[in-house]
Amino acid sequence: MARMVTLCTFTDRIQAEHLRSILEAEGIPAWVNADDVGGWRPDYAIGMGWVKLQVAEEHVDAAMRRLREAESAGDETDEGEE
């Protein structure tokens, strides 16, 4: 089994799921790891170690590169709206 690496942590599942979908659209398998009772108790995730976006170790470089691209695109969009 591949070693899982945490790329980012979040205070809620929504942000993590959004980034997971970006990675998976690029063919990078990703998982959201949260002890939040399947989303029913988001307050549990904070007390139990946050919500984690994880990928297999072999995909870390590609995943980080894609997340940086997504962040850059988001920053440019925000600046254009002002």
C-alpha cells in the first residue's frame, strides 16, 4: 500500500473536497481524510486533527504543482474582479 502524504489541512470538508476534485480532474488520485462522522459533525474534525487532503507519495510533486496553478489562477481572478 502506498504511503499517504498530507498536502494541506482545513477546518472544513468543503475546501478539501473542492481541491480534491481539481486534483482528480487532472488524473491525480486524492483523498479527504476527516474524522467528522461522514460530514454530519464537522466540529469533530477540528478536535480530531482537522480535515486533511492526501495523496499517495508518488503523486506529491504533481499534486503540489497543480494546487499552485489553481491558487495562481484564483488569485488572478480575484484581482480582476476588483
